[in-house]
Amino acid sequence: MDLRYRNTESELMDDPKVAIETLRLVFDDINKSNRLLGGNRITLNSVCKLIKEFPRKQYTIVDMGCGDGEMLRELASYFRNTEIEILLIGLDLNEKALTIARELSVDFPEITFLKQDILALKPLNFSCDILLCTLTIHHFSNKQIPIFLSQFTKLAQIGIIINDLQRSALAYYLFKGFSAIFIKTKIAKHDGLISIKSGFKKKDLITFSKNLSHIAHTINWKWAFRYVWVMETSRLSQSYE
């Protein structure tokens, strides 16, 4: 298997013809995987670190490609136990995913979901403190990613947190075994492997970051086979860990 270059094959769940009930089951599988492997915890910890560095009483956090809103619900639940007030906004272009997200989030009035192309947003009319992109950026090509990153930096006042997959043969084969036990849907099993092949090596992320040399970057590997890339849009230095 050649993993020198990122895969360009589309994932099955990106097909607009996928039935909403099937999509519910796929999201259930994805969320189960994230809970078992601690994927969302990586993003949550990074949000807490940014908030500690840039203390305020209130934050607006946007999740680009929010899917069924699981990441936002986890953030909402966590911050309900703190004195910090957060407004959470989920953006996605998949109306079926947003329907599921709204149904699952009826007990979370602090979360709003919008069908919105983030590239169409004007920074003067829409901004946030922290912008999240969890398991979404790998859906885009190497030509598209710099366009999205540039827009992210215009919208996020404090920072950007990207949490995505490492492109790794070990991760690929371990996921095969994991999915045989813990994942039910064929789509999630298929797309999980495609996602790993579409993921990143650290040098890929560093290359993308060089187009944004005016802000600070920290890129760290995390279990299980993830990279968390934090961009601090209010800082002017650049570093890698």
C-alpha cells in the first residue's frame, strides 16, 4: 500500500443520496470510535488550553463540518460546569447531518446549527473566537486546503484547532481490526480506511502552515494516530513541536 501521497477517493457518507437513517447509524459508529479512542478529548483539551492563554468571560466557538454535532455537545456539557459562557455554532453543508444534529441537541440551547459554506462568510459579518475542524479537513484536496485555512484565519480571533488523522499503514491495519469488533455499518468501516489514506503526515501539515507564516503554529501527534494542529491567530511567531 502506497501512502506517500494522500488518497483522493471520496467517502461513501459524502454521497448526498445516503439515507438519513443510514447516516444516523454511521454517525453512531464514528462517535463510538471517538469515545473509545479519545478523539474528541484531543480537541477539548486544546480548547481549554487556548481559553487559559486568552482568558475571557465569553467565547464563540465554531465547528466547521460539524456533522451530527457530537463535538459541540461534548464542549457544551464540559463548560456547563464552569463559569465560562460559550456560544457554539455548527456549520455544515449536509442538510441530513444538520437535521440529526438538531434532533440530538434539543437539550443544548447554547448550540446553533447552520447550513453554510464557510468560504462564503464575510469576516466583517461573521467571526468567532475559536474555530474547530475535527476530522473534516482530510475530505479536501491539497489545492482546496490552503483556501480553507486562509478563510479560517480571517474568521478566528484567537485560534484554530484542527484535529485529523495520521496517514499511516499501522493505523490502517489497526483500524481494520478495531472496526471488525466495534463498528457495525459497512459505510463506517469503508470510510474509516479511506479517511486514514486521506490523512496527513506531519510534513504535509508543516507545508500547509508555511502559507500562514504570520501566525503561530503548534503541531503534535496524539493517540490514536491523530495530529492536533493549533494556530494562534493573535500571535506572530511560528513554532513546531
